Amino acid sequence: MEYYSNRTIANKCSERAFFISPFTTLLLIFINTFALLCSDFVLYCYLLGISTVVLLIMKKESFLRLSLIFIGIFAFTYYVGKNFDPSGLLGSILTMMLMALKLYPIWILASVMTSYSSSALINTLRRMKLPNNLAIAVSIFFRFIPEYMNFLKEINEGAKVRGLRPSLKRPVKTLETYLVPLIFKAFQTGDTMAASLITKGIEYRCEKTSYRNVSLKTIDFVILALEFVGIAVMLWIR
Amino acid sequence: MKIRNIIITALLAVVGFVVSMVGGMFTKFFGAYGIFVHVSIGSLLCGPIFIAMCRKLKTRGTIFIYYAIMGIVYAIMGFIPMTAVMVIAGLIGEILIANVKNYEKNRRIGISYLVSELIYALHGFLLLLAFGTEGLAETFPNLFTLEKAQAIKTIFFDPKNMTVIVIVQIVASALGIMLGQYVYKKFFDRAIKKDGILQ
């Protein structure tokens, strides 16, 4: 069996041919937030395209799922907008769907954010001069969103086996079934993780380094250039 | 603040975020009345998380970090002005707790939660105050037309509507806290006693 040191494994992960730095993804989210608010259809498609490229590079396995969701939302808004009077409940759902469509490029990038390892995220946020505590908290948040979604599914499966189903007639019982295990899990994971991080010296006051290389590379510059130049050209033409 | 507490706060923020998302979906069933219960369902459901977090961690800064994380997540989802609202909610919540000993007092935690969630619930109103109708339409041209911004202003600046929003929010937060106390007593207090058998 081939032996890899920790550094080799880390470098294999972060220095593969197409690894987009978390800093680039965060910057794209920030730029897209403002660009989308004043975008027309062409600029929207362009930003969606760039987000999709980042998704294909970093989280290929989610491409099909996210594409299907997009198509579903688009089809719903198109069909309802054409055939129904959007008022009341339907209007409210339609507004929500339109907002989801509008912010979809950002949500794709947010999904990419969950694919980074905690150490890569912490390292990036530290380099952005975010306070250490907040950097740890934010990176843990992103790392554990998919984890807790899966855990919620597990709780649901467990409840089904025990014959428990969510019911509006017994809201407190339903809440106990689903919420309490999640809170317990948070405390349990927190204890384990804190022990692990303290052992690795996270609390030691010194300049922190990381095995994860999150510095900007050619691909980052290419993507950022495409983003900036695309937005500038489209705004100039308009 | 200890690293353990920061990690647990972040993880509870994940739980709160997931629960708020689920609660937010339900508000759509209220149709046009959804604006009155926009945050309320989330406040009701997140009460147990907040109580468990404050009672178990008992550390200054917990409430601020909880709301700040939510704010950062809003920013990443494309709602950057919400970050300021959430940071203010967290700061005021933290100030209202006042003392580290108050993290054990349900009433003080309740007041802190109630006020922070009220600020969160009034984010539309606060943003309207900050930007104005024209500013809102200019800053977010694709989300708000001038007419839509004015319609929102009409809703928020009508004393009756505002009273309903505030009352619904306060009732939901109070129920959330009561639910939180019930859940805490039933599940978490007992766990502490079991753990303490060797102490």
C-alpha cells in the first residue's frame, strides 16, 4: 500500500489541476449579489453560466440535481405566470420561486462552498482577516449543513420505523421527535470536535499555518477575469 | 469564549437555520397574510434551540455569534443588508442578557430572545427606514419596483398592520421560549443530572 504523508494528501486535494480557491468563490458570491440586483436577462445568463462552470469544476456530482431543480422552478414560474392570476397563495409561492430563480447563481456558489474542507475554509477566512473565532464558526456552519440535512433524513427514517410521523395534530410530539435529536447531536459533535481541534493546537496563540494551499492560481484568475470583464462589458453595452 | 462553545454555537446555528427554512416554507401557505407571520414560525420553532444554547453554554458572546453567523449566511445567500440587521439583533440580545449569571435565568433569556427576534422580524421595516421607498427601488431594482416598495411601506407604516406584526411576533417568541423551557426540562436538565452521578 502506497504511503502518503499528511502534507502529500493535503496537497493532492488542494493542488489538483482544477481547484478553485474558497476566496474566489466568496468573491464571486459577493460580486454576484450586487451584479444580479441590477442585471438584465443576458447578464443573468452570463452569471449563471460562470456559477455553473465553478460548480462543474468543484462539485460535479451536484450538477444534475441543481440543474433539475432550476428547470423545475423555471417551468413552474413560466407556466403559472402565463396561465394563472398570480394572487393570494399562488402569488406568494410565485414570488418566492422568482426570487429563488433570481438568486440561483449565488445559491449554486453557496452549494460549492459546502464542498470545501473546514481547514481550507478556516485558512481562507483567516487570510481575509476575519476574527479567528468567527472564522471557525462560519467554516463549521458550511461544513455541517449537508451533514445535518442527512441527519434529519436519518431521524425521519428512525421515526418511520418506530411508527412516528410528523403530525399537525400533535405539534409538540413532532417537534420533540425531530428537533431534540438535532440539538443533542450538536452538543455531541461540538464536544468531539472541540477535543480534536484543541489537541491539534487551535487555541495556541501563534501565527497559524495550514496544509491546505488556498492561494489563488491561474484558474482563479481566469474565472475572476471572466466575471469582471463580462460584467463590465455588459454594463457598458447597456 | 472557549473553542467548544463557539463550535456548539455554530452547530446550533446550523440547526436553527434548517428549522427556520422549514418554518419559512409554511409561511407561504398564509398567502397575502404571510408578511404578518414571516419570521414568527421560525421564532416559535427555534425557541428550544436558543434556550438549550444559553442554558448549556452560559458564556458571553453566544447570542451575538448565533445571530452573526445567521447574518453571514444571509449575506452569502445574496441578502447582504440582512447581515447588519442580524448583527444588531445579536448585539441587543447580548446587551439585554447583561450578566453571565443571567444565562441561567429563563426570564432574562426570554426577554433577550423576544427582542432579538422582533428586530429580525422587522427587518423589512428597518431596511425601509434605512433606504426609503425610492432608495429601496434604486438599490434593488429587480426585486422592488417603486410601486411595490410603496405598497410595502403602506403595509409597514399602517399602525394596525404594524401592531398585528409585532403582537404575532411577540406571541410566537413567547410560545417558543415556553416550548424551549419545556423541552429543556424534559430532555436536557435530566441529562445533566445523569452526567452528574460521579460528581
